[in-house]
Amino acid sequence: VPEEQRPANEYLDLISAPFFDWADKPSGSKELSVRLSLLYVTVFALVCWPISGATFTVDGYLFHRILSSNVGALGFILIFCLRLYSGWSYIGSRLTSKEIEYEETGW
């Protein structure tokens, strides 16, 4: 197995990647929840709220503006969590597997 495709090295690469170390902190899910909440507030305030403000320009649509901003921010958090999950589940399955598959690139 090539050096860069060994599960231990893939694990080290994953925890050095941006955001993937959030799920590997000793404080566990409490710190992850705080970080995801801060990410939600940031995406809501800096991205979703201005977009919904440009969409619902007429007065009287505050509920629609808040709802659409929440849907956008929660959608972003969902995709972000799915990406974290897929990366960690891949590495977890590679670390616990008895046989390790790898790609040969000799061309």
C-alpha cells in the first residue's frame, strides 16, 4: 500500500484538513455544537439574511424573510454536517477494515 494511502496517514490528513478537526476535539459534541451554532449564525447573518432581504423587498414579508433565511442557513449546516460525516465514516471504515484497498497509479 502506498504511503499516502495508508489509513493512519489518511487519518492524519483528515484531521489537518479545514473543519474536520472540529469533530475530533477532546470536549466532544458540546464544542462541536457550539461551533456549528456559530457557523449557523454567521451564515444566517452574512449570507442568507441579505439574500432574503433582496428577495422580499416589500414591507409585510418579515416572516417570509426570516423563514427563508433559516431554511438557507440550516441547509448549509446540513450539507456541512454531511460532509463531516462522510469524511469521518470513510476514514473509520478504512481504519477498522482487515483488508485495505488502494489505487495503483503507475502511468
